Amino acid sequence: MFRHLPLVLSAEDILKKSFNKANKIQITDRNALYKKKKTIIAKTEAFSNTVISTLEQYVKKFPSINNLSPFYQELIDIKISVDKLKKALGAVDWARKTCQMIFSKQSRSLRKSGKIDFLSTKQQEIFGRISSVVRQINKELDVLIDAQIILKKFPDISDKPTVVIAGYPNVGKSSLLRCLSSAKPKIAQYPFTTKEIYVGHLERKEGHIIKRIQIIDTPGLLDRPLSKKNAIEKQAIAALTHLADIIIFVVDPTDVCGYNLDDQLNLLSQVKKMFTSSYFLIVENKVDLKKTDSEFIKISCNNFEGIEYLKDMIFSKF
Ligand SMILES: Nc1nc2c(ncn2[C@@H]2O[C@H](COP(=O)(O)OP(=O)(O)OP(=O)(O)O)[C@@H](O)[C@H]2O)c(=O)[nH]1
Ligand SMILES: [Mg+2]
């Protein structure tokens, strides 16, 4: 989705690249005066056009935030800030227009004059003014440099039917995504292993139809109010809010996750209250270690007990 974002350069690097382009220019003309004049004009053009086209490319290739899905907009807000990114793109566009204006105005006087001294002075003036505009947006370019790295790592979400796996940290959510799909999220025996949203896909042929489902692994949630949730937890809430047709809520009654069952069940009732339009499948994981008499779907990501049944339940709901 965001893989084709341009590699954003700092202000100094944009200027360096543009001066390098200008320095490479060689004009030949038998008339020495013309040669000098043409060279000055061509170098000025090469420098200005490189700056302008670089800035233009950034603005064009960054996604228009308002056209993104609400999920991506919220993810941007959590990880970057929509406002900050919009302001940075606005500033870069302002700089592009300003450089364009400086170049158009000044290059006319370059063409008219035949005096080399005047041409050199004008050229330096254009270099100076454009450089100072680019340096003015140094901070905003830094915002885009960071944003570009973050956006390139965003999960590829499609509008397929979607299952979101949620629950306390360390209960086996990522293990379940591995059991249900070919995705390979990291699994470890400590909480908050998952810090991002991961996507896997589950397919099944039913007659002539292939049913495709998107499954999303989320960072662990703690039983605390939304206002107290950190940026990692907020990503899970964003996935539940914007993407979940089905929510698989995983509980771990064994305590090896490090959290007691009552807290997990409190979270479950909070989540149920928040997401009333999603269908819930509540699974009790790690039944290879302990099985309770709850009515939850019993699974083990270790020995795959209950996994096929869970898949049947998922497909039957779509
Ligand atoms: N015995 C047993 N261990 C399991 C099972 N499923 C997961 N585990 C273990 O539980 C630990 C946590 O698993 P993860 O899949 O990383 O849990 P998570 O919910 O994604 O954790 P966070 O990303 O930190 O929220 C790991 O050590 C897994 O090997 C299971 O069915 N049985
Ligand atoms: Mg995980």
C-alpha cells in the first residue's frame, strides 16, 4: 500500500543533489560569450528544476490523507499524527511553489541579459534564494523522512471479510495467527511481543467459490480505560474499531501468560460493550496445559486441538 513512497532527503541533501546536477552541465558553443551565458542558464535551470521536481515528487507520492481508509488515518494519527503529516506536506508544497516562482521570475531576466557579470550575480541570487526556501522546510522534510519509514511498514489491509484476534498480552494471539494462516508473526513467552498489526490470510474452497478471509493479529490489551491505553494498545483498538467483522477474543486460563483470568474476562466484557456490531468467537487457548469447564471454544496452538473447528466456525459466519 505504501511501499512506493519516495525516499525523502533532508534539505541539505536535496541541495547537494541539485548542485551536483548543475555541476555536471557542459555547454559547447564556438562563441565564448554565448557559451558562458548558455552554461549559466543551463546550470541554473538544472539546479532549480531538480529542487522543484524533488519537492513535487514528495507531495505527489505521499498519499492524500483524507482519501485513506479510517483505519489507516487512525494508524497515522497514532504513529505520526495526521495533523503533523498534513502540515509537513503543506509546507513542502509551499516550498515547491515558492521555488518555482523564484525561478520563473528570475530566469526571464537571465535570458534577456548579455552581461556575464550580471548573469553570474543573478545565478547566485537564484541559488541563494532557492536554497534558503529549502532550508526553511528542513524540519518538515525530517517529518516526511520519519513518516516514510513508518508508512512503509504499515500492514497491507484489504477490504476482505476480516477477523481480528484480540486479548490480553501473552495469551497466544500471534500463535493463533500462525495456526490459522501462513503469516509468521513473532511469538515469545513475554508480554507485548507484538507491537504492530500483522495480517494473515485464510482460504477455503467451498464448491466453486474460494472464500478468502483476512486475519489480523493485534498487540495485547490490558483491562484499563481507553484514555490510559498506550500507542501500542491503541493500534489494537483501531483494528477492532475499523476492521473487525469477527473478533476472536483469546483467553488463557493457565496463568502462564502472567495475567489472571478475571482481568481477562473484565477486558472481554469491556471489548464486547465497545464493539457491539462485531461477531465474537471466544477461545480458550493452551488447553494442552489446562482445560476449564467454560463454554468457550477450546484450542491449543501447541498441538492444534480445536483449530479445525475454529476455522469451520469462522467460515460459517461469512
Ligand atoms: N502450552 C502452550 N503454550 C502456548 C500456546 N499458545 C501459545 N503459547 C505460548 O504462549 C506464549 C505467548 O504466545 P504469543 O503467541 O506470543 O502470545 P501473544 O498473545 O501474541 O503475546 P503478545 O504479542 O505479547 O500480546 C509463547 O511462549 C507461546 O509459545 C498453547 O496453545 N499452549
Ligand atoms: Mg503477539
